[in-house]
Amino acid sequence: MTEQKRIILITEFIEQKLRKENELKFYEKELMELTTKIGYLRQEVTLTNTIINIIKHEQVIDIAESLQSNDNMLIGKGDSGDKEI
């Protein structure tokens, strides 16, 4: 093999190595972004599961219903208080 052919082969290998290193950097960056997205999605799934469990176990307080029952209790106390006087 002549010296010129060896130089060409070596430069081709060096260029191939550089391309692969750049490709590796690109995919490492993509992997980091995807890992971050996976983390956010896991948090959202956990939150959704928590909400579903709260609803299943009826731990959600109906604000309107609660206010209405509080008003009824206050009105009832006010009426009984008026009757006592």
C-alpha cells in the first residue's frame, strides 16, 4: 500500500470518528430532553392518580353544598333563638 492511500484511509477514519462523535452528542442532548419530559409526565400521572383516588373515596368537598348546609345551620339557630325570646 502506498503512503498516499494510507493517509486517505486514516483521514476517512478520522472523519468517520468525528461524525460519530457529533451524532453521539446530538443523541445525548435528545436523551436529556426526553428524560426531563418523562419526569414531568410521571409527575402528571401521579397527580392524576391522586385526583382519581380522591374522587373515588369521595374526599372532595362540594363547596356549594357545604355553604348551603352552613347557611341552613345558621338559619336554624337564628330561628330557634328568636323563638326562645
